[in-house]
Amino acid sequence: MATDYGYDSGLGFPETVRRHRVPAGLRAPFEGRTWREFGYVLLSLPISIVMFTYAVTMISLGAGLLVTFLGIPVFAAGLAGCRGLGTLERARARGLLGLEVGDPEPLRMRKSGFMAWMGAVLKSGTSWRTLLYSVLHLPWATFSFVVAVNFWVYGWALLTYPLWFWVFPAYVGQDGLQLYGDQTHHIYLDNPFEIGVTALVGLLFTLATPWIVRALTMVDRVMVHGLLGPTRLTARVVELESDRGVVVDTAAADLRRIERDLHDGAQARLVALAMDLGLAKEKLTEDPAAAARMVDEAHGEVKTALQELRDLARGIHPAVLTDRGLDAALSAVASRCTVPVQVEVDLPARPAPAIEGIAYFTVSELLQNISKHSRATFAAVDVWRVENRLMLQVVDNGVGGADVSSGSGLAGLAERLDAVDGILVVDSPVGGPTRVTAELPWRGERV
């Protein structure tokens, strides 16, 4: 095994890159993944027998008792048991196949009690999908067990035939491995050429078996993911609930920021201005010159407060964005950047105000990062539309090393984009350049 040292683009520390000298096809029979997958296939048969027997017994019993009220509770108990077995199957797939499958939708009960629980179990699609898995998995588990075991046993037996061939003539009295035999004819593999060919066939079987087992477990992966995992609708609901939480947290953080900026900035200056004007009013008759100086200082404070209010309003939603669109607004942001920025906006029409605002603040924050951290000498901003997506790309020739997973401002920006079905992709190797691409859903401006 060869060892090279490269650099992790996210952190800048050297990372070890392992390169195997043995090809994957030759080392596959000895890899841990192969043995785990083979163990999964071996366990599938007894577990599927238990699941099939339980599911068919409980459902048949429940169907037979439907003429009485007991059939419905038996149905519910059978489905609940299948859900428990489905949890076991997800854990087994996670441990042996490395398949990460989320938990399906939990039972939703409006009331507490046995009747509510029974109704929730019977109405849950997860329960019926798990029942379907329990019934369908047995024939597939039987097929995969037979195929995997036969290939595995015959492969290793034929491969090691030259080693144990000598045992049979010495201790059993046979002439070798019998291929065919009846009352008059017997065919044995007993000469060096035939033994060598047998070992070669065994080698081919042994090398092919891991890939056959892997193909068999791919079907198991599909079944577990499709029948025991969450549905697309459930996953989408969970994603939307998470995005809603992000939007609420972001809005609350923005409100706190605005409140803090008003309290510490313009409000404090206006309070000081009111006090200065009050003192100037008192001195107006006693010392007009001093009162004039105080009024002049207050005039300067008014200008400063107006500028702070203007900056705060620009941070909330700039007027140029509302009046003239992204091209003019991004050009204004680029003019305030510490490095030269080339801006190109190619849009056939203006997007919806919400999407336009998110695009503006995304580019604005990325340009601020360039000004503060990149040590770049040039940057470029491109905005265009591809079908139903609004594309943004910000490139700079700085030192690179930006990483979304490091918990920086890029992570918060990625969360904001994700809340509206957007995507943020950062390509920033150490040494640069940095290329940040963002996608937003295109929604046209309402007339």
C-alpha cells in the first residue's frame, strides 16, 4: 500500500491518501465490506422467515377474526410488530451495508388511548409498507442466499482443490473430485492439468463472488430504502419544517440586529442631539456664540444620524434594488468593495422581490467576505438565468481556503438559501482562486 500526502482544501492540513497496489478485483474477496455484505445475505434468510411467518400469521388471524371485533386489534398488533421488525432491518442495513435510512413518519394520534393508537397504526402508510416488505423479502432472501452461498462455497472449494486433493487418495481411497459416475463409467479430476484448470475456475468464482454479492445487496438496499424508509412526501415535509425553523430564526436574528443598530447608533445620537439642543436653548440668551457652536455640532450629529439610518435602510432593503433591479444594486455594492469587481447581470426579466432580495444579500455578503478575508486583487460577479433557476457566481483570485462546514458566515448563508430551495456550492482550494456558486428558484415578478 502506497502513501501519498496531499492537502485538504477545506482546512489546509496535510491529509493521507492511500493508494492500494493490489487491484480492487483481487483484494475484494478479503475486504471487510465483502464479508459484511455476505453476512447480511446469510442473516437475511432466517430473519425473513421470521418476518414472513409473523406477518402472514397475524394478518391471516386478523382476517379470520374480522367477523368479530377482535380482528381489528389483531390487525393493528400485526402491523405494529411489522413496524418493529422494520426498525430492526434498518439497523441491520445500517450496520452491515452502511445504508443510512431515515426513520419513517411516526404515528400521528390526535387523542391518547388504545383506540386512537389502533386507528393511527391502521391508517399509517409506513405500517402497510413494512408489511409488504415482510412478505416480499422472503423469496428474494432465499434466492440471494442460495446464489451467494453456492458461489462462495464452490469458489473456495475449487480454488483450494490442489491443497486437499491429496487427502482423498491417501485417506478415502478416491481418485479425486468426481465429475460424473454411473455403474460403468467414472470421471475424476486427477491429473495435474485438470487440477490446475479446476483451481483456475475456482479463482474466477472467488473473484466474481464479491461483486455478485454486492449486486444482490443492491436490491436489498433498494427494498429497505423504498419500503422501510421515509417517503418523498415525508422527507419533504421534514425538510420544509426545518427550513421554516431556519427562516424564523433568521428573521428573529435580523430583527435583533436592526434593534441593536437603532439602539446603539441612531437612537443614541438622537438622544444626544436632543440634549445638546436643550443646552443650546438655555444658552441662547446668555451666550449666543456658545449656543451657535452647540447648534452647529448638533447639525453635524443630525447628518451622522441620517447617514446611519440610510445605511440601516440599505441593509434592510436598498431603494436602488426596488427601483432599478439587481444590475444597479449589485453595481452599487461592488463600488463599495475594497477590490475591483466586475459585475455582469444577464436576466430577461426581474425575479420576484423576495428572490431578488436574497440574491442581492447573497452577493453583498460574499463581497464583504472578499473585502475582509480573501486578500484578492480582483473579483467578478455573474448573474444569469437557466430555465427555472437564478444563478449567481462570485469569483476572486484570493488565498482561498473558504469552507462552508467550518461554521463561518458561509454556513449561515447556505442555510438561508436552503430555506428557499436554494443551493450554495463553494470551490476554494488553498491558494485560490475561490468560486462560490449559488442557485435560487426563479419566480417571476408579479405584475
